[in-house]
Amino acid sequence: MPETVSPAVPEIAIDPTRLEVFRNYLAGVAEETWSAIKRCAYSLNIKERGDCSAAVFDQHGEMIALPNAGVPLHQGSMEGLVEEIVRRYPEETIQPGDIFITNDPYSGGATHTPDYCCVAPLFGDHGRIVAYVANVGHHADVGGRVACSQAADNESIFEEGVLIPPVRLCHAGEMIPEVFEIICHNSREPQDRRGDVAAHIASIRAGLRRLGQILESMGTERFLAYSAALLDYSERRMRSLLAALPDGRWEAEDYLDGDGVGSGPLRFGLVMIKEGGTLTLDWSDVPPQMKSSRNIPLKALRATCFAVIRSLLDPGMHLNGGVNRVVTYVAPPGSAVNPVHPAAVAERATPCQVLADITATCIGQMIPERAIAAMGAFQGWAFTGIDPRTGKTYANYESIAGGLGATTFSDGIDAVRGWPAGSMNPPIEAFEQDLPVIVRRYELRQDSGGAGRFRGGLGMRRDLEIRGHETRVVAYAMRQVVAPPGVHGGMPAPKARFVLNPGTPKEKALPVVFTNLPVDCGDVISCETPGGGGLGDPRQRPRELVERDLASGLIASESARRDYGYDPAATPTTQVSTAKESLR
């Protein structure tokens, strides 16, 4: 791929030190924009889970800054947003104070309908647009056939809630009430939408205010020159990093549990080619688009792969579009990783986790010391009913974290969302205050990490008791059929599962996905998430680490004996050398 050159700007000498300061200024704008939407939001999903993100774009729509916080998948939600605004609205028709909003995955913004994206321009000298500030938030319910607008058995985008094309939410600084009311009226929780959309507006204005201060201090021409230079430098840095790595071709595969509507496991294959300073990710070996909502928009695929590439190649990599210039994605239109309208896409996040594992496997083949085992995919569920405390309809979405895979130098991290997610586990106090439920169990799941020289991170168990009403539950999950694999001799992690009324005579194992399952007052529904896969031979794990895990309750004595060959009577000097022989 030829090196990209940013559009011409007036000749201004670029000082490297000032460029780094400028980069951090922009990152600060993105961080402040993200912080503002999280702090101002009304819904549990945004204010407590942090299911939101922000970005700064240049005048051409290329991303020039992302926050370190936020959700990596949301990068895809904002990709192409500015280009679509420019295509629909000539610059001379846009005024200061205009804010645009969309949630349509097929109209330039969002990767599924619950992600509302907002964007607004910053004007410089002579009324020119010099940059844009954007944010995105996952709204728990935007209408559609099921609560929280997500169900694996959705067959088209029209089942997934109201579709808002890129339209003005504010004009010349004033909110357009008709657009605002359409968004709120189409949700099962209009009061939450009112608060969250207002948070979008406040966040955008905070970002514009801070970015405007930078523009004022630099002047328009210098601001534009440094924006272009930042992207060019990030591209050169990425090319240089790749050029230092071996050329080659690597292949990996993994499986989705199924399409969510009855199929068996579905194979996804990747070919990664590194040549000079370029990287190609060829996703041609995937199924055709599915008649379910597990399709993955191309923007979501790119954001997922970017998160993995950044983490494994260069965690200090600049978070902007310059990096993307050197990576080519091959994704056939009409495939599961590049669906065409009107394919459903609501549940794109769960299969994206498997795509992330596949990408990481290829990078681990290219750079063995960066190998990492598969992560334990988060499990998603949504509840709706009439809150007996208020008499109003509620709809709550939650994704419950699994464990990260083991690396070549450490155990996996317990109970966190890995690639490409990033939202947090909501605190119990806020959860129980907002919803008519009681959290009966919230704990690490013993023995859920794959055994290995380095153990996979543990998943979680979360049990909810329904209080004072009947609710309907929608679930969408991954790694309940195909376990998270280990690498280099490490063992896979135990699979995830949903259970109704665990440990009682009414206990019932639930399927991987289900829609509108009735759960009665007093029933308990349980989610057990998978841990990450292990790395390396478990029998080579140091005895003191096995004993530490036993003492902490992370593993049981039986699994210590079975998987690690642990013998409490053995001396430390003989444990590793005799472990294999003693259990043959």
C-alpha cells in the first residue's frame, strides 16, 4: 500500500515537541468529552457501566484523537460518521451550534442501533470547519421487538429499534424538540432517553469548548497543519514498527457457538499477511451473513482488530486514524463480517470477541512472546417488566464479564471485559436501587480459568432474584458451546452457562440464547461466565502459585491434583519433576 499523504495545508514548520504536546491536548479533549457524557448521563448503563466513548476528528473526517477510557468497539460506531455528515449536508448549510445524531448502522454511524452517535463541528477563521467532536453512548433501549433492542433471533435491522439517520439534534445552539421526542417516544424508558440525550449534548459542548481553546491559542492554519502532521507521524511510526517485524503469512480459526437461531458452531478463519510496513487481515474465510443479529458490520470488525493490534504490537500506539492507513481489511460484502442492508446486527459484540481471539492468535504466531490465550466472552442479558415500586416499564441491559486469557508472562486478569469491549461491572448498590431485583451472588467463579503454566483469568457468577413482579429475559451469549481455547499446551477454560433457580428442586439449565423467557417473582436467574484459556503446560506451573490459588479459593483441590499434578505431600523440590510421572 503506498504511503498516504494528508491533504495539503499551508507550509508551517512542525516542531516535534509541540506536536507531542498537541497530541496530548487532543487526547485530553477526547477524555473530557467522554468523562462529561458519563458524569451527566441518567441511565445505569452509561453513568455506572461507562458504556460510552468519544473522539476528535479532523475537517476531513479522519480520527485524530480517542480517549484511553471508553469502549474500543465504539471507535467503529464513529468511523465514517463525519464523512456521512459532509455528504448529506454541504458545509455552507452547517452553523456553529449544530449537533447531529444517528444510530443507523447503514447510514454512517453506529455499529448497532442502541449506540446513539452525536457529532458537531468546530469553526475556525472565515467560517471554515476545522475539526469535529463526537461521542457515542449505548442506550439500554431504543425500541424494537424485544427489551433493550437486542435479541439473537432478530432477522432484520427493522426489528432492532427506531432508526435515526444522520439528522440535526440541535440547530444554531437550540435543541430541535421534534427529533428529541421521536427518540424518547420510541423507547421503553423515555425518561432515561431524555437524560442520556441531554448528556450527549452537554458532552459535545464541553468538548467543543475545550477544543476551541486549543484552536484559539494556535490559530486556524497552525491547528490544521499540526492535525495533518499528527496523522502522518502516526502512520510513519506504525509503518516503522511493522517493518521491523518478520514478513510472512499466518492463519488462525475459531468458532462461534452458532448463529443464534439453531445452527451448530460456525467456523471463522483469518489469513494475516505482513509485508514491509503494511498488514493485511483477510477475512474471506467466514460464513455468509446470518439470518440473525450476530452479523458484524465492517466498522465493528475494524475497531475490534485495531484494539488487538494496538494492545499486542504497541500499547503506546497513537489512537488515531494514521495507524489505520497501514492496515488493509478484506471482508466480502454479504458475509458475516460485512453484512448488507437490512441484515440484523444488534448482537455484534459477542462474536466480535471471537474475532479478537482469532486476530490475537495470528499476532502470537508472528511474535511468539506476545501470544495470549482466548478470553472468556462476556455474557449478555436484558430484563423488562413493570417496576412494582413505580408502576413504570423498565428495561435493563447488562454484559457480565469473563476472564482474560493467559499470556507468556502472567496469568489472565479476572472478571474484566476484554477486546473489544471495555465497559465496567455495575456496582450492586446502584443496580438494586435502579431495578426491582436483589443480587444474591456476585463472585469469582472457582476453576473457571483454563489451567496452564500461566492460568487463565477467572470468570464470574452473578445471581439475580426477581422481586415483586414477573420479568421477561433476553439472553445472548458466547463460549457456552465452544470453550475458550488455551495455547502452547494450555487448557481451555470451562464454558459459560445460564441457570434458572440454581441449587433448588426447580433448577433448570437454560440455552445459550433465549428471547422473552418469563421469570416469576422470587425466581433466581444465574449467569456463570467463562474464564480465559491457559498458556503452557499446567504441570510446569510453580508449586507456590498452585498453593496460592488453592488458598485463595480460585481453584479447588481436585482440579489442583487433576490439572496441575499437585500433591500436598510432595516437597517443593520434587513437585514439578515428579508431577507427570505420579499421575500417569
